[in-house]
Amino acid sequence: MATMNHPRLNSTVLAGFAGVSLVFSTCAFAAGKTKHKGHHAHEHGHAELSLVVEGTKLTARLEVPAESIYGFEYEAKTDADKKKRDAGCEKLKTNFGAMVAVDPAYGCTFTNKSLEPRAAGHAGDHGETHAEFEATCQKPPSGANVDIAFDKFFPRVKKIKVQVLSGEKQSGADIQGGKGSAKL
């Protein structure tokens, strides 16, 4: 895990996270109604998780291929596909706190702020699921251990790139096999 202490870099990263937050806060839970061109390479089985600590608040943002959450990337049109999509999204919302488990000593409980499955659009687009969760903790979680356990709920998620911004510290971890840990 690499740590960087650079005030200018941290403010730039925080501004980037704020921009992402604005995008997430305007999203609605409506599959297939928006088209998205990813800013990064899309790989099945790979997810990106950003964790931002601000005092006692912890914000988690997740981007993961839709295939890893509900089994396909196209727009759900049949009732069977809509059921799969909705079940996968509900599983994510219901179990996020177990998949991204902060050391219990900090008393953090996650709530879902937004969750948007996005269907594949034009050639080159890929379906993704974007979600934002927020936790208010009993004490500041900076320095807390976080156990990542996507493998129990979404076995198709094999690699998770975790980025952490906590106070003046920026760090990250590459989680293999859907299970591992990171430090806030």
C-alpha cells in the first residue's frame, strides 16, 4: 500500500472525488435510461472502489461491470432480465456493509445514496453498475482497517482497485480474488 502526503495532490484528488460525487448524486435508479462512456478500461471481474474519509463520515464509491453484479451488460428488456438486474442491485445495497467492513470499533454503518445500473450503449460502451454509499461513524475511521469481501456475494468480482483519501493521506490497494483488506 502506497501513501502520499502532498497537500496540492490531495486537494486535486479531493476535487476529482467531488466531481465524481456530483455525478453520482444526480443519478437515479433507472436501468438503461442513460448512456455512459467510461473514462477507463472496462474489464469483466474488475471493480474500482474509492473510499473518502472526512471526520466521522466515510463515503464509498463503486464502479463495477454490470456482468459481475447481475450477469449481463445489455439493457434489461425481459421480465427475467429485469428480475436479475434488480436482484443483483438489491444484493449490493443490502450487503455492502459486509463487503466493505470497517473495523467494528469505529461504529460505521453504511447507507445507500445512489445505485445506477447502466446498460451497454453504442459499440465500445459497456454496461456498468455505479453506486455510492455513505457511513457516519461513531468515531473518525481514519486509520481503520477495512475488510473487503466481494467474493462471498459477487464471485465474478476477482480484482478490486481500492483508492483511499483520508485527511492528508492518499493510499490504495489491489485486492485479488475479491477478498482482502485496506487501511483508511
